[in-house]
Amino acid sequence: MADNQSTDINVEAKQDFLKSLTTSVSPITAVSELIWNGFDAGAQHVKVVLEPNELQGLHAIRVSDDGDGIDYSQRDALFGGLGDSWKAKSHRYKGRTLHGKKGKGRFRAFSLGESVEWRTTYLDGKSFKSYTITGRASQLTGFRASPPTDAETGSLGTEVVIENLEASLPSLTNNKASLEITKQFAAYLTESPGLTLYYDGVKIDPASVQSHKEDIHLGDIELQSGKRIPVAVTIIEWSVPTDRMFELCDKAGVSLHEVPVASQIKAPGYNFTIYVKSDHFRDLDTTGSLVLPELSQDVADILGAVKGKVREHFRRRILQHRSDTIQRWKDEKIYPYEDKPEVHASEQIERQVFDILALNVEDHLPAFDEAPSKSRRFTFRLLAQAIRENPDSVRTIMEEVLNLKRDEQDDLATLLQKTTLSKIITSARIVADRLNFVESLNDLLFNKESKRKLLERDHLHKALEVESWIFKEDFNLAGSEKTLEAALAIYLDKLGKREDEEVDTDPVLREGNRGGRIDLMLARSIQPTEGVHEYLIVELKRPSQKINSEVLGQIESYAFAVAADARFHQKKTKWTFMVVSNEMDEFARKKTKQKDRPEGIVFQSDDSSITVWAKTWSEILNDARARLNFFSQQLDYQADSDSELGYLRRAHSKYIPRDLAELATGASANLDDQETAG
């Protein structure tokens, strides 16, 4: 038991060092430290009271809690030591994770005012005792403790009273103050719902200013050091403006340090805090690694993994917001596009462009949403018409009419700086057309009924001449060349008996009225650079002719003869020969799978000037699908029987009769209303 004399508590540190703890600390941070001290003492309730003065400033700040108080016998250990707080030795108290550990929190109170007094009540055996500890900012190396006396009430707890304030401290009294406190304690209060915190008469309720909350469990993250640590993330979106921060917390949500998000996460229109929770931050804080988190490799590794998940979160949130807004427009009947079961790729791109612009109109012209629905419907129709009929005017609309900021034009403006919107839509149309051609060609080749009626010279060959990209992408825009065609004709005999001279338009039949096909030659040339010529020669074998050793020998012999022709001696040439049929035998299959060569190559000269390929139609079609797969996914476009038939009628009606196209695709002939101009 202490005597009736006040005692001095000496702090084992220099005045200038202790003074440094009170500088560069925001008032909100200083108050937060005192709140944490209350919760660390086992408090269920903490209250911050701001006492005003007559000059619209503050007279005093009071932070009270109903924790266990400060035991008189522990006063020297708690206030005289620095860096070896009892919390550093015990990370939990009454089942809760502790925030502080180095005893610095009490010194930060002196950043608020000259005089700080701790009025505390504790339990001494079965008796309630009270006493005070006082300190002054001008003499931080010592505190003074009054002798304990019998408490007037039977309630435990501590009240910290700060007087002779440094300034008016507007950051504690403005509208953002309670929000900043809410951010600091949101995760902790959520993890411990039985705790309450009041700030200046208002209960801190994280849910009251949250618009959305999402928990993400990242599992174990492997650090560069090889160590694996569990990490969880809570993203809280606020309904009021706030600074974006990463709060580095322990597992229980106790915030240990914060890092500005800055431009690392782009989420226009969202106010949020990202709580990154891991007990590894405790270890880093103990070693001082969180003082400069940007220099910590562990922090960089953790935040690197977190950022990816956060970006995914906001991508989903933005898409959901857009989807909800567009659905609202549809419900209000102001959306200028009708819902249809099938939407052509070009119209889909047009709709996406409209959505980007229209959403920005609503976001940046607040009065627009309050305008009459008739006016908004008219505006949307004008915008849709501008996109459809004069796409290049869209940039002017964005800059002059909508006055959008640069970062809000990113999705579209970056593309428009390199090309025109009409070309973007045309590109999407090309991809959709190719997808339709691949599937319709598959139907023409393998549908039992259409196979029997398909004439290769009049039907298939003519269509492939304008779709030569299907064999090799480089030859998408290839044309014919008389010199090449003349040379090819001379050496046709090397390919064995052929039926290229057939001009009969009736189906070619073999014995027993079985369908027969003729061999055909497709030749294309391009000039990728000045003085360089590339040639593609495709030998289309009749379906009954498997690719075998004889066929391979013929195509190689033909390739050597054509490439050696005198007509090409003065040209730098590169030759690609390809033989295509429905099937190949085992010998040919093994020839197409050779070490150190792409599958399908059966011969390649040492200087790569001559390459000979052997492929089945299935391989040709699958290769084409693979090349188009990425674009198909981005456009969310799938060819079907109607779209295939529509494309054949639009692009190849001169070569492939209507009844044959319908037979192959199995589509309805009633597509007149669905066709659009290319």
C-alpha cells in the first residue's frame, strides 16, 4: 500500500527523443492511440468527449473507458518504461488482440495539449481504488502519481483529460473526424461486435457509412523469402468521400500502419479502405519494418497479391453497377436498343460503346438523372445514332459535350487515338464473320447431305479463294499472280493423275453412285516487304484420297520443281506448300510429328525458303478456331446455324447455292430480317 505522498515516475529516455514522439502525429492518430489504450485495457465501452470553449475551439479532450484501470503497483512499469510495454510480452488480453506494445501511445497525447491527466480506478484486492497520473509536454521525462484513495464508485476504468490544447484542432471537430475514427476502428469493431465507441456524442457504427463490405481470404501467400503466411482482406466501400488506404492489420483487425493506395487501384467513383489482415504484420511491426513499409520486401509481396484481388473486386463492382444502371434504363424504357435473342457482333460493339458514354453522362451530369424520361430517351437516341452513323464524332462528343476527364476516357479514347470507331466495329465484324465461316465450312465438309452435293471447283474452291486466311493468316489479303499460276500449271504432272480439267457442275460420282471429289490447286502470293515474295500453294485432295507416302512424295517433288523455276530466280522467295485432305495414314501422321518442327511440317529446307505441310481438314478447322478463340471470348460471340447461313448468303452467295447452304447449316431460310449490310 502506498503512503499519502505523491510519487514521481521517471521515464528512461531523453526529453528530445520523447518530444519527437509528439511531433508529426495527426490529432486523429493521437486520439486513436488513447482509444486503443482503452480497448487494450479490456474496456467494452470507450467514449471521446470534445469540450468546446467560447471561441468555437476546444477547451479540453476527454477519452474515457470502462477497462480495468491502471494498477498502482504497475505505474512505474507502465509509465516509466519505453519500448518494453507489457503488451509487447502479451499480445492478447481477455481474449482480445492488443494494439499497442511499445508504450508510445501515451506520449502522443501530448501532441494535443500541454497537460495530460490519467484519472483511473482499479481493483486492489476487493477494494476499488482511484488515483491520478499527470504529465506535461514541457517535462516528458517524468510523470507524477497521486496516492490512491478509496473510489467514490464501484466502476473500473480510466479517463484521460487533455487541457491547455496546442491549437483549435479543427481536424477533430470537422465533419470528417468521425469518419476517420470509423475507418481506424471499422475492422476491429466488426471483428468484436460487443464493443462500443462514441466520438463527440455519436456512436461509431461502421455499417452506417458503409455502402458495401466484402471479405476475401487469400489463403497462404508465399513471400520472396520462401515463408508462407495466411492473409485475409476486408474491403469496405464508404458512402462518403474518404482517402483510399491500405490498413495493415493483425489477424483480429487491429490496424498497425497504413499505406496510401494512390493510383495503384483504379476504381472511379468509389471511396474505400482495404484492410489487409495478417499476424505477420505484428512481427514486422515488432522489428520496426512497418515504419517504412515501402522498403519492406514482405510488405511488397503481400500487397502485390492483395492488389490483384482488389482490382478483380472493383472490376466486378463496376460491371455490376453498369449492369444495374442499364437495366434501370430498360425498365424506364429509355434505353435505345431492344432486347433480342441474338445480337450481331458489330451491334454488340456499338452497344458497348454506347454504354460507356451513357454511363459517363449519368455519372458526370447529375442533373441528367433528374430530367424527364422523355428528354433522356431523346438524348440516348441521338447518342446511339451518332455512334452508328458517324462514329468518328464520338470523340468530339466525349470532349466537347460530356467534358470527360482523361482517365475516364481510357476504355475508349486509347483505341480512338490509334484507329477509328468504325474500324473497331469492322474488326469485330471480321472476327464474327470468320467464326461463322469456320463453322459453316465444317458443315459443308462433314454434313452427309451437303458433302454429296458440294462441287469443289464451283463451290468450295471459289469460297476458299477469298478465305485463304484459314490456311495461313499472312495470306488474308493475298492475291493471285499470273507468273505463279503459269509455273504451277507446268509442273502439275508431278502431282499424279488429276481431274482439274473437269468442269461438269453435277456431283462427281464414283462406282455405286458414291460421292466423288476432284483434286484442286489454290495459289496465293503476298509481298510482305520490298523485293520479297511469299507464295502459298494449297493442294486440296479429294476426300477419298488419304494423305500417304505417295501423296507426300508428290507434293515435295512438286514443291522443289516450282521453287526452282527460272521465273523466280531473280526474286527473293519463300514458299509454303500445303496438302489437305480428310484423312492421312499412319506413315503420313508420323511424318507430321518430327522433332524440332511444328506439328504438320513434313519438309523444310535448311534456309527455310521451302516449307511443306500436310494437314487434315479437321486440323485446319481446329487451328482456325484456336486462333479465333481469344477474340470469340472477348466478343462473347458464338456462331450458330442461323449466323452461319446468314454469312454464307451475304459473303458467298455467288459460289454456294442457297439450298446447299441451308442443307449444310440446318438453318431456317427465313433470315431476311436478320441480315445486315457488311
